[in-house]
Amino acid sequence: MRINDVLIDDTFAEAFPMTAARLLVTAATPAWALTAGQVATGYASSVIGCDVEAGIERWLPPEETPDGRPGVSLLLFAFSRDALQKAAINRVGQCILTCPTTACYNGLPLAKDKNIRIGGNIRFFGDGWQISKKLGDRRFWRLPVMDGEFVCEDYFGTMKGVAGGNFLILADHASSALYAAELAVEAIRKVPGVITPFPGGIVRSGSKVGSKYKKLKASTNDAFCPTLRAVTQSALTEGVNAVYEIVIDGIDQAAVERAMAAGIRAACRSGVLRISAGNYGGTLGPFHLRLHHVLANSD
């Protein structure tokens, strides 16, 4: 398979299930909503070393938010509901509560025994002055702060999402690879229900499972490192001198596949020689997202 003369490898991206939550963050202006969203999703690129994988899903216009203000939608992913709750409490408390004019609301349906409690834990910062308000079956907490009140929903719904969807951009030069990766991320941002959790949506340090050092769970993906092509079992064909990876987490497999297809098509441009994907022989996760299948179904 080729797109714009770029070879698409007949391989698959290996993804795995994670528990996801959606936080709707609003503020007095779009700029402050974005600031809160960026800070709350910082240091959240990979659960190899972070408490969650997180990112900004999309902008929210005032007509789509609970309080009629501009906002952003955030997606957070963790391996368990308990881990997700702990990380969400810390990030809302440290990064959203502290940000001027913000509020935080649940963005997923509530279901018995599948919710995490955020506002109900952060309320104690109010030191007894916090007030609860119930609208229908949803409870909100109002905490006094120095510019007025911080409003945070009590419980947030969760769902099983899919993490680790990916593809690799193999190019003749670093500049070609980076430009193609930037175009891919721009295209993926238009797909609802997904995030690209790494810095700017792009991964320069692709990893493999395991390491020669026993304490490390993952290490550099030497097969795709240009400087190691002469001393390792390289996966780089002639002319490839730079590789970037795009990692995608989503609310379901279909969303991840749509994002992969959009990103791959955007990345197939001059200077890019191949598109491939990261997998570990099927040992890491149950979702095997075959590039040819993903692209054929997106036509």
C-alpha cells in the first residue's frame, strides 16, 4: 500500500485498555481555560513514568459547557480507577483549583461503581466553608477562593478506553519527519474522542518493552534509532535518517483508528519514505490496529 508514493508497512500498532475520565474545564476567557488545561495535563505523556496519560481533547464553546463559559475538554487515562482518581484529584487540586476563574465538570455519564470522586475530596480545602448544591442527580461543590468560588462536580464518570495506538513516520531528514509529524498532529486534533499525550503530540524517544538494565520497564527503541543502524538489528531502510512516533489514546478503538488514519494521511508528504507502527509481537495489548485495515476503512 502506498499513499502519495509513501510506503505503508503491512504491520500493526499494539494498543491496550485503560480507564478514562473526561474533565470539562471552564474559565472566564478561552486563554485561562487553555492555561488550566495545559497545566493539568502536563507531565502525562506515558504511564511508564507518569501517573496518567492526559491531554486536551478539544476546545469547548460556551454553548457546550455546563456554565455557559468557554472551556476545554481533557481526557485522562490510567491503568485502574483508583489510580485515575488519585491522579485526577491531585491535578484538579494543584492545577485547576489554583488557576484564576476556573471550574471543573464531569464529561462522561455516571454509572454505579464506575465513578471517581473529585469534588467530594477537594471540598476539604474549603476548611468547612464549602457548600454543596445538587441539580438533578448531580452534586457540585462550591469552595471559597480569593477571586470568588471554585465550582467542582462531586463525581466523575469513567469508561474503558484504548491507549497506545501509534504510527511511525520514517523520513529522509529530521526536518522532513518533524514537519510531517506536525501535520499529522494537526489532523488528529480534528478527530473527537482522542488525545496525543506526548509533547506537542510527537514522540522522539520511542521505546521498546524491557531493557538490559533489570530495573527498567522500557528502553530506547534501538531498531529505529539512526545512530545505531550499524550496531543493532535495525528496522531502518536505506535513506531513512529520522523517525518520529505519534501515540494516540482514545475513548474507544474506533476513535483511535479514525485518528490514526487521519494522521497517517496527513503525514504522507515529500521526504517521508515509510509509515510503520510499534508493536511487540502481540504481547503488550489485545488491540492490534493494522495499518492497511485502518486506512482502507477510512476511505
